[in-house]
Amino acid sequence: MYPKVFQQLIEHFSSLPGIGPKMAERLVLFLFKGEKEKCANFAIALGHLKDLQNCSLCFNIAQDDKCLICRDKNRDAGKICVVEEALDIIPIERTKSFSGLYHVLGGTLETNKVTGSDLTIPQLLSRISDTNITEVVIATNLTTEGDVTALYLKRKMDPLNITITRLARGLATGSDIEYADDMTLKSALTNRAKM
Ligand SMILES: [Zn+2]
């Protein structure tokens, strides 16, 4: 039997995606053997996660009501790039090929049927109606789920009189934006095509 704290930590780690009980044991042992100071800082940083929230405009991860991108006055507020998850924003930002704002859907139509959580499509549509958006770049992943979601979005946005584009097919089919290399993503953005 492990001491209670050790056992509890194993359970916390096992609850993370992709980590089984054996791996959880090894991780906790690793932390136990390491510097106690580092562990304490790790715990403090974890505790601060509760201070973060979703940006009230684009649903990116934010420290305050609005995320850093939405608060940046130098961004082109006429363009919105729609992504599945907040993690997709970083690789797109790295390409320096997009200077507009973002909108995080929170998944795809398919995955959200499973999880039951709602996508932020209604909020996207009202953003477009309420502000002077001229172009929406759909940057969902080039997977079946991403494609279905992109087509659904296009149908919903068609009556709104804006340019709707999608990342060019330079990205391999089935690929995730999150893992795309900078050059490929940059060319997919630059060569984005009208839907
Ligand atoms: Zn934002």
C-alpha cells in the first residue's frame, strides 16, 4: 500500500487522457524523487488554472474577460479565423500570416455529439452580424469531422454576405492544424481558397 498522498496523486494522474495507472505511478515516483521545490511550484501553477477562463468574445484561453489577441488594437478586426480548439491558434500565430481575430469552436460537430457540449457557432454568427466582419477563414482540421463542420459553417454563414475561405489543401488530408509544420501552414493560409 502506498501512503495516502501518493495514492491520491496516482489517481489524479490516471484521470488525465492517455495516462494509465502504471504510467501514473511512474510519474508520481519521478516527482517524489525530484526536487521538492519544483513540485511545489508545479502545484502552485496547477492551482492558478482556476483563474483562467474563456475569452468572452472568441473563447480563446484568457486571464481576463478578453484574451490578449482580442485586446490587441493592431489586429485586423474585419477578419476572423475559426479554429476547433484554442491550441490551434498558436501554430497559426507562428506563421505570422494572419493578423485578424479568432473564434474557437470548442470541437467539431461530430466530437460534440459524443461529449454533448455545445459548439460556439451561435456566438460566431452573432459576432459576424454585430460587427464589420468581411472575411471568415475556416481553419478546422482537414479531417472528416473538420470538413463536415466547415461545410455546416459555410451553410450557416452564406446568407451573411461575407467572404468565406478555407485553408488550402497543401496540408495533408487527415492532418491536425496543431501538428502542422510552420511552412505548410503558412502556405495553406496564404493560399486559402473561397468556399
Ligand atoms: Zn479573444
